[in-house]
Amino acid sequence: MKHLILSLLTFATLFSCNTKPEYDTIIRNGTIYDGNGEKPYAADIGINADTIAFIGDLKNAKAKNETDAKGKAVAPGFINMLSWAVESLIEDGRSQGDIRQGVTLEVMGEGTSAGPFNAQMKREWQTGQGDIKYKVEWNTLGEYLNFLEKKGVSCNVASFIGAGTVRTYVVGEDDRKATPAELDSMRLLVKEAMQEGALGVGSSLIYPPGFFADTHELITLCTEAAKHGGMYISHLRSEGNKLDEAVEELITISKEANIPAEIYHIKAVGKDNWHKMDGVIRRIEKARAEGLHITADMYTYEAGATGLTAAFPPSLQDGGFGKLWQRLQEPAIRAQMKKVMNSNPKDWENLYYGAGSPENVLLLGFNQDSLKKYTGKSLAAVAKLRGTSPEETAMDLIVQDSTRIDVAYFFMTESNLKKEIVLPWVSFGSDAGSYSPEGVFLKFQPHPRSYGNFARVIGHYVRKEKILSLEKAIYKLAKLPATNLKLKKRGELKVGNYADVVIFDPEKVQDHATYDKPHQFATGVSDVFVNGVEVLKNGVHTNARPGRFVKGPGFIQ
């Protein structure tokens, strides 16, 4: 209530001087959910430039622009803790898929980041593009984020530096330990990225080259990030057979590097591992009780999405995708892989096995036009059409498309999702790009989380399932991630904070995207402001692009 009392005092002072307050924007008659998880209250919001200037009664004030929020919730803009909008924002800076759900900040960097690049990495990033084409005009991560801001985006953007990107820059894509000299070089890259504004170090340890990094290497990188106030965030080394060990590794890294740590898209993969979630929750809460800052984020669906290459052991990918592509054409290796794909290994995560059957593997995207006819079909269905086994079909498609091929694996359970959603230390991330149902985006079939992850929190789990109150959901969508990321003046409706604001009807927010028809906007969000500028007005995108590069705590001007 402090900010409300101060605002009222300021208001009274203005009136004592017989002045009539004027703002750039006034949001009137709304129900304010300030982001702290407390009960809402009725108030108006006055915005000047990019800042919230007043919260209270503004019935006698005037503004250049006014928005009536009667009957609606007014909340801080939501934060996407795991965004893959790296390329989609280059193609279309409006970020419509997420903006229409109230997302005002996209946080990138799951293991791979858009910099730093050496000459070879830059060439490969340029030549390896799919349907979205663009010129790579940057070298460092900070330069990429500045590039987006200059190009124009409707949302704010931020990123972790990818541990896999740092490893590739220095070590390459080979399966070997980094030397002490290489670790020093990698540490320096982390330092430079943190000073450019990176949020910390992000890893993805299930996939090469991240899989090739040992715990010591990650502690080294995180120790450097910690010096600059950063955090560690990780796709764990295992989400299935060795889930418990993988959680223990993250806790060890947090403790040894003295750094806050977060688990990307917390989950237990495969029916045989679903029972492990209770133990994981207990272990994290024990670590938190001991003083470690361990958190997690999640998406709100039973299927994950990644590459079809996750059906093969990392050893087959030693040296990079090019080596995998060559190996999958060798008869002896192909015969071996047919058996391996149907195995339950303990030393790597076989997502094909975890999905249970080829019917549970949905093909989402191809580069080659000749293969796009298979988009949206299961691997089992495509195998039947082609007259080959599912395993042979998977290998053939990767070779023919010369890509990892985007797929969805159905390998989680709704009961675990509900357990995770209510945890006070879990926020949300789509693990996807932000698209529009038009143009180049229609050439592939994304996971429905691209259009519905955040709306689903409110529409499905708050309103329908009633497992979470709206005020707690908004805290987890805004204030919690902003606090974990150490962002200044974001994540809360408070005088002096940046005016990232979302207005929505809690009774109408609804996701519509499905696995069959994913290109469908969520509904129920009427207005969104980013840095004080309205980018969604009465459900219509204004084409405004006021998004900024939001910098981490280690940024040096």
C-alpha cells in the first residue's frame, strides 16, 4: 500500500496548487493486480513517457490518451522465461503470438545464444537458416540484442549467454574436455557478455555440444557470471532416467559457483519417470531451505518440442550436425541406430523411447519443400506412407532435409503439470518463437505453446481448473521472473517502474492453438503497453515497436 499512499499524497499536493494533473496516458477503472500476489484493488494508472507516474484516483486528471479498463484486470507485463523468438522477431518484430497473451519481455539463451560468434560460427548461422532468411549483421550477443532494438520490436528482449555457444566458439563441437587455457578463454567470453548485458549463463545439457561439457566447466563459467550478478539457467542433463542426478548437478553448480540457478521447463520425461517429480520437488525445496536460490520455469503442455536428432546418442553427433548427417548414411551405423532408437540408455536421453511410440512423435517443420507435405503428421503415419520402418524413416528424413527436423514428443503427464504450476518458485516460458498466422510462419507447424502458453495459465489452470488464484498466477507470470533475473523496475505495477502493462478480461482469456491447428491467436487480452507505448489496442496490434534490450545486472555502460 506504500506506493498508493505516496501517490495520493502527491495527488493532494498537486491539487493544493490548483493544478489539474495531465498524463500521456491514463488507464481508468481497472482492477489492479500489481504483481505481488496480493488481492487486487480498484484504481487508475497514470503514465508519463515510459514510466508509471501515478496509481490511484485520477477522475479529475486528463491525458492525451485514455484506456477504459472497466471490468478488466490490469497487470504488469508477463515475462517469457524461455523464448525462442531469436529468428521470429527478425522476421516480424510485432511478436504477435506472445503480445496477444500479455508477454512484454522475451528472454532467450537456452544453451545456444545469438552470439558471440567467431567467423566459422557466423558463416554456419548464415547458411543454416530455414524459411526465415536474414543477414547476420552482428558478432556478439549484445550486438544482436541491440540489432533487434534498432530494427524495431514490440516486446522487450533479453538473453542469457549460451554455454554451448561459448564452448563451440572456443572448443568446437568435438566430444572432449576443455583445456585450462580454453576454460580461461570461455570465462572471458562470459565476462564480456555479462558486461554487455547478458542475464547469466544458460545451458542445454541434453544436446551436443552442451552434453560434452562436464560439471567443472559449467562451474567455471558460472563463477564468472556470478561475479557480475548473473544467474545460471539449465535444460538439465537428464529429464528422465537420470533426472535426480541432473537436479543434483544443478544444485552443485549453484553451490560451488555461488550463483542462483533455475531449471528450464521442469518435467519428468517418460512414463517410467513420472513418479520422480515428487522427489525432485522435495530436493529443490530442501536446497532452498538451506539458502540456495533454486527456481524453475515450465510450459503448460504434455508434449515437448525439439529435434528428431534427440532420438540418437550424442556420440553420433560428435563433431556437429555435419558428422551426424554423414554417419546416418552408413549402412552399418543405420543398422545399429535402429536398435539404439528403441533402447532405454542410462548415459543419454533417448526422447524417441521416452515418447513411447512413433505415434507420439509429431513432425513440425522441414526446410525442403518436397518434405513439407509431412508437416503435422506423426512419424508412424509418415513411415506408413513411405513404406519404411519408423526408425529408417527418421534417419531418411534427417538426411534428406539436412536439418535436425523439429518434432513434438508426447512424454509428460497432466498430473505433474498441475503439481508444478502451483509451486511458488515456478514461473513460465513458452520454449518457442512468437509468430503470426501469416507469411513465412505458415510454412511450418509450431507447437501450440507458441500461441497459447501464457493464456493457458489464466484460462485453463486459473479459471477452469481453479488450482491457482489469479493474483498468484500474475505474480508467477511477472514479479517472480523479474525478481529472479534481478531486473530493475520491471514485473510490478509500481510508481517509478517502466510502464509494461497488460489489460485483460479474466473471464475471457483463452488459448485456441492446438497440435492440429496451432496458428491461432489467444483471445481475452485487449490492451498491452510496452515502455508506456500501446502496442495492442482493443485487441488490434498498433504496429508500434517500443521494445528495448533489457540488460542484466552486470551491464557496463
